[in-house]
Amino acid sequence: MNIEIVIPVFRPDGRLKMSIERLLRQSVMPDRILLEVLYENPIDREIPEIYMDKRIEVRYTPKEEYDRAGSRDAILRELDSDIVIFMVQTAIPQNRYLVEKLTEPFKEERTAVVYGRHMTDDECSPIECCVRQFNYPPKGMTKSLEDTGKLGIRTFFNSNVCAAYRRSAYLETEGFGKRMIAGEDMLAARRLLEKGWQTVYAPEAEILYYRNDNLRELWKRSFDIGVAHAEHPEMIENTKPGKEGMRLVRVTSALLKQNHMEEYLGEVAARSAVRYLAYHFGKHYAHLPEHFVRKCSANKAYWEKE
């Protein structure tokens, strides 16, 4: 089984260095790590010596030409490996078994996608820790299209932070698509499930990743998700995203109470309101003034490419 890891890179911090160091010491070694370096000026093209390993290939792309869906789709289609693992530059393997645990489920011939568990550390906010526990529980799961009635939108849950794809299966579909503002991982998963493949959540594949978003950042991300669902309604067809959102609020509140952190319940309510309103505005972005849409969005480059 030939394995390649692809990491888009733009002005990385120390987390990428730590991630590369751990990826080069995995129990199952990738055949290659491709760093897709995005640049706006010559300084962005400078790559530290730690990345100059023989197993690492560095490529350069002008940032304005990069699209989170279309660029990753093009990369996956041009590679010739059996398994392609996409990671973000801020995700750090928890141990030396990440690649092994991400690729083990591909022994089942129907498996097309495997995504790992997001772990937190002491710098993670209490609410974000609860959100990660909700979205990435300790129990694994194998999903097929038949699970839609039981799991709803969670059937198509995937992760662009760390997920492995069977390339031959991916090539049967339109995958991530050519242009998206957010949610391309979920769209790819749905397209694969509709072709009869299955996806796997592998909690043993642990990655350190979380986001301590403030309310402004949360608004922008939620707005972009609403835009994605408006532009690709097939992503949420026959599901009720709002129902899953309410479940998130209930579980997060219950976890905080269990840990005697009731002082955060007010913030949970505020964040839930922001998430709901931003998503609603995003879903109806076509009826909003262009300057307002741009201000609400986290992905400014998306609107420049229209």
C-alpha cells in the first residue's frame, strides 16, 4: 500500500515543525510527504531545513490560485498512490501510530475515507474541549448511506484536518469539487457514500487539534458553512442540520455540568446563538449586500475569485 501525505502550508508556526518531526517517525512510514507551500511574496517561499528530508517534496503555488476544494482535488487526481492523507499545518500527530491507525481500515475493501480523532491539551478552552468530545468521541464508527435515517447529517461527517482517502474510490466521484468556501470534506464523503462506499471514524488515529475561536471568528466560520450549504444543497439533503446543532448544545452543557463548570453555560448559549444566526445569514447570502457578505466571511479569497 503506497501512502502519501499532503499538507497545504501558508506561513506556518512551530506546530508544522513538530508535525513533520512526528510524521517522520511513524510506525507505518508514508512514502512521501508533499508540502504545498502557498506564497504571497518571496519570504513565504523560504522553507526551514527541517523540511529538507528525502521523503519530503516541496511545491509552490501562488496563494491567489489555491482553492481549498479544487486544489486538493487536482493534487489527489495527479498522484499515483493508493492512499492519500490530507492534513492541515496546525494538526500534530499525538503519537507514532497515526498513519498506521488511519490506514488499517482500508483492509476492508469498501472503505473509501478514514478520519481521525481530534485531541485537546491544557490550552484548549473548556467549551471547545466539550465540542471536540462531542464531534470526536472515543468510540469508532463505520458509516454507509443507509445510516442517514439514524445519524442524519452526521452520516456525512468527515474532517479536512486529518483524513485518508482511497484514491481509486475518490476517482469515481467529483470528490471535493472545483470550488468551495467550506465543507468540501463533507461533500466528498457524501459523494463516496452515494457510490456505495463506506467511511470510517477511527478514534485510535489521534491528532492534536482544536480552535479557541472568539465569537467573531465563530460567526465567520458558521457563515461560510451556511454559504456552502446554500451553494451545495445536496450536502444536507434528507437531513436536519439544526437538530444536530441542538444536540451539540445539550451535550456541551451536560459535559460542563458534569465537570462543575456551570459558569460557562452562559457562553454556550451566546455561542449557540452566534452559530445559528451566522449559519442562517450564510444560507441566504444571495439576498444580502455584497459588502456585508464579504465582511461576514472567513474565506475572503473565495469572493475575490467570483
